[in-house]
Amino acid sequence: MQHKVNQYLFKQVDNSALVLFRICFGLLLAVEAFGSIATGMVRRQFVEPDFTFTFIGFEFLEPLPGDGMYILFSIMGVAGLMVMVGYRYRVAMLFYAITWTYVYLLQKSSYNNHCYLLMLLNYIMVFLPAHRSASIDAIRKPELRKEHMPRLIYVFIITLIWIVYAYASVAKFYPDWLDGSFPRYLMSIRGKEWSLLQESWTHEAIKYFGLFFDLLIVPFLLWKRTRWVAVTASVFFHIFNSVVFKIGIFPYLALSFLIFFFSVEKIHQWFLWKKTFYDKGEVIVPKYRNWILGISGIFLFIMFLLPLRHWTIKGDVFWTEEGHRLSWRMMLRSRNGSATYTTLDKNTGQRSIVNLKDHVSRKQLGAVQSKPDFMWQLAQRLKKEAAAEGKDIAVFINARVGINGRRPSQFTDPEIDIAATEWKYWEHAEWILPSPGYDREENRKK
């Protein structure tokens, strides 16, 4: 059995696909960093707000002072270009991985699963030998040059891609997607510039295409007979997302994954014909075989299990948000709400209504009125600020939240001091009231 595993996973194949992906990936990293400055994202997310909502547990992270965040993103852009040309590849890739993790954990007001995927890919690429050919490093150090890599790299990357797409499809098997109401609502707010996207047949097409694309794209790419159909569908799907939803580099990152589904001969012939082609098919078992297989297997197993964690938490994840992040639950819901924050001075008994605009930016305002982790964090911050003034306060939140265009329903228990509660990633917060349900059409806004 071990012999067969070695024969399959450690058989050497031409590394043109990985090399080409490195070039594309590095370019996209640079575009993401420089684009964040050019589009004002750095200013809106890190410079203008008085504070950022970090991932819970990382409250010690702070934006760099002054022009620090602009400088950081500029250096990240340079690092991306270094990855692209393969100059001091591992140093540049590790730097980008660490700084992107910092940026990712520092603010979640603009969270999406794509940012999480990019963070994972950054660290994966640190360990992959993507710089051994068609790179400045290989020119500077000829002993580094290799034209091959183990098949294990293909298996690992394709498996990760399959997990992402599979969970994105599974998550769509819920009433609002299956009855077409969420695609209709989504197009009404994100695609309102195009009358075509307001047609009922368009909503039906989006419903079925989105569902089956995520479910079947990897199998169709793997099967030679359906590969070009899948490639055409991928180009349409991701360009549509780029134009309508304006989600930065991520549709193009997804398109770059197509590289790994074509034969190594085709990738070499189409893109890297000047590179020496490897076709010896040697089996080279590395010294640390067991460690490599063990770490790779554990990582993929965690990726498989993590999106399932919401099933262990009481309540509907669409309502509570508990277990939503890091789970490839993409383009599934839209939240809106209103909330009144009231503080109670435990010493004087005085109650005060908090003016949220005095504490958060306009971008953050929607989140602190509709998302529970933001509510909890703001309550903790209000308590901390009061403590600095020598006051001991309780914080009560009376919030109503609507999902996917429904009329808002009571979301929080207004009698619970949320500032006195603990946040638990793996348990339900009892101050979040039960879901009003998703199948009541009378509860939907007209």
C-alpha cells in the first residue's frame, strides 16, 4: 500500500502549472495591495475609523499610526511583484502571508471568505517549490533549478479547491436560495444597474447556475470530455461576479486555479514553451515523507471539518451567524437591522442611550446593528471606555434584524447585560433570541 501511495503521490511531473500559478498569484497579490490604496480601501478601513473590529481574540492588533498602513500595503505590493518574478521568493511570500494575516485579523467589517482563502493560499505557497523554474532565484542559484515537482502538489491543491466549491454548493441548499427569493433580492440591491438582472427568468438562471456550478465544477474540470464546458462556465461565472459584485481580485484568483486542471503538456506548450519540459516520471520519495503526508492530511481534514461546526451550535446559522465565518458560506444572505444600545451606571442607576455614530464609522454602523459578534465587541468597548473614567456600567442592546429583505424581528434579549457575557466560538450566545423562521412569506417585505 505504501509503495502504491509513493508511486502515485511522489511521481515527479513537470512543474509548469505551479510556476505559471506563481506568476499569476504574485501579480494578483500586487494588484490587491496597490489596488487597496488606489480605491481608498486602506483609508476607509484602517485610517478613518477610530478603531477596527478585529476577530475576537485579536483585540491587541492596532492599525499602524500615521501613514503606516499605506506604507505597509505598498511594501506588500512590492512583495507580490517579487513573488511573480521569483525573486527571493520564500522571503517575499512569507512576508505577504504574515502581513495579510495581520490585515485580515485586524478588521472584519469587509469580511468575506475570499480573504480567508487568500490567507490560506499565502501560507501554502510559502512551502511550495514554485520558484525553482522561470524565476530570478533559479537564475541566481542554478543549483536551485528544477523542472519537476511531486504529483502530491496537484492532489493537495485540487482537493482544497474541491472543498471550497463543495461547501459553497451545500450551503445553498436552504429555502431562500432554493425558492429563488435570495437571488431575486440580491439582484435588486447589487444588480440594480442592469434591468436584465431584474427579470424573473434571470433569477431562476442564477439560482440553478450558482447551485450546480459550485457542485459540479471540479468534477467537470477533472473529466477531459467536460473540461472546456467547465472552463467556459468558470469564465462566465467569475467575470459576472467581478462586474456585478466588484469583489476585487478574487474572481481572477479563482480563474487562475484552472491552470491545475489541464495536462502539464498543454500548460507548458501554451505558456512556458521556452522552459525545459520534464517527462522522466521518476519517483522521488522525500526524507520527511511521513511528516509531509501527515501535515497535508491534517490540514485538509481541518478544512473539511471546520465548515460543519455550525451544526454543533444551537440555533440557525443564518440567524445567529455562529459558525458562519471560515465555512465557505458565500453569497447566501444579506442582513439589515436597527439597534439601541443602553448603558446603566451600576453605582448611580443612571441609564443613557448610546449615540452609535459617536463611536463607529458609517461602514461599521450597519454591522453593530445586525451582527452579533460586532454587538458583543462594541459592548465590551463601551464598558472598557467607561471603566477608564472610573465607571462600572452594564450594556443592554435592543436589536431587530432582518434577513434577506424580511421585516426585522427581535434579535437580542434587551434584559441581558451583554458586556458581562463571554464570547464562546463553539457555543450559542443565549442573549441571541431564536430565529423567527425563514419559510414565512408574510414576514417578507413587500
